[in-house]
Amino acid sequence: MNIEKTLRDLYQHNIPKELLLPLLQDIGATGGVLIFKKGSNYYAKAKIEIRSLENEKNPIDIDILLSIPFKKCTFIPHSVVRHALETKKTVILDDATKGGIFAKDPYICKKKIRSIICSPIVGKDGITGLLYLENASKKCAFSLENTRALKLLSFQIIICIENAHLYKNLKRSRDKLFKWNEMLEQTVTSRTMELQKINEQLTIAKDTAVAASRAKNDFLSAMSHEIRTPMYGIIGMAELLSKTPLNSEQKEHVSIIQESSE
């Protein structure tokens, strides 16, 4: 296959799996791990697995990890990774199980890994990460010719993972914003209901006060009527008495009644 064309397609399509698969197969990999540097420590960020079945619906699987510390990774040969990081050079093993300084690595011994290529990702500030690829069953699966394609692939995978993290952060922020908006709506609804309840209580209190004032006025009006009716009779009688022959004492009493009614 044409690796250069595939790499150009990777830049344009943001590493779709249908383009990653032929590139990784052309490099000779059946699996791998992408490691990032954060501060002075290294973390596994992605695990790559290529299945061998031709009719497999998902022949390639990229599992984005939650920053597993390199020291705790059980799915990678630590001795190979440390050597690549220390020398800042790509490590290529044609048969990792046969002798050499890495043959006794626990991971290589347990998984019987044959071919390994481990390439540091070096930027302007030094090593920023590392891409480890393996072929568990085939000898001499990798060559120096694959190094350039491997490094370009590393950068593309980094971009893909960073975009995935940005998307996760965006989704998390959106979820928080939605939750806050929901809480705000609930608060507004609750406050509105409280205000409606207070307004209803104020309306009831106002209506009660108006009714009480009206009852008071009605009572006073009735009482005034009840009092004034006999008073008018008394005043009239006093007026009649004042026009009849009266002695001085009687005139004084009638005068007091008239003055009191004014």
C-alpha cells in the first residue's frame, strides 16, 4: 500500500479506523500503546488492538485510557519503554524472546512477544510521549523504514486523543451548564410559586380587611339609625314642650335636652 497517501488521508480525516487499519497492518503491528508525558511522569493514554479475523466488523479497537501511570501498566514491556525514553531512539526487536537485554522482561516472557518497535515522540520541548507497537507472533515484523510513518502516526493519534479529551471536557461542561440551567429553572419555578402563594395570601388578607371594614361601616350605620330614630322623637317632644307653659325648672330641663341633641 502507499503509506504516504494514507498519511495524507489521516491528516484530512482525523484518523478514521478504516485508514488506521491498513497503515498499522502495513507497519506490521497487531497491537500497541500510546504513552504521554505529563510533568515528569508518563501515562498510558490509548491501547490499540488489531484483530486478525478478516470478516471482523471492527478489526481495529482504540481504547482511550484514563491516564494510567506507566509504572502500573501491565500490558507493555517496561524495559523496552525505559530504554527508548533514556536513549531517545527507536527500539526495534526482531524477536524479543530470543536473548538480548529485553528477553527477561516479565511482559515479553508472559506474552511471548516476537516483534517490537518502540518510538519516542520528540517535540521542541523534548520527549512528549512514546508509541509502542508489537506483533505477537511474527518475527522481523518491523523495519527502520517504518520509523517515519510511525512518528507521523503518533502525532495523529495524539491529535485524535486530545480532541477526544476536549470533546469529553466540552460534554462535561455542557452537562454542568444544563444541570445549572435546570437548577435555575427549578429555583425560578419555586420562587414563582412562593410569590403566587404570597400574592394569594395578600389578596385574601386584603379581601378580609375590606369585608371587615364594610361590616364595621354597616354596623355603625345600623347603630346610628337605631340610636337616632328614638332621639328624633325625644328632640321633637322637647320642641313641643318648649312651646307650652313651663316653670323655670322645666324650661331648664328642656333647654338641656335641646342643647345635647345639637
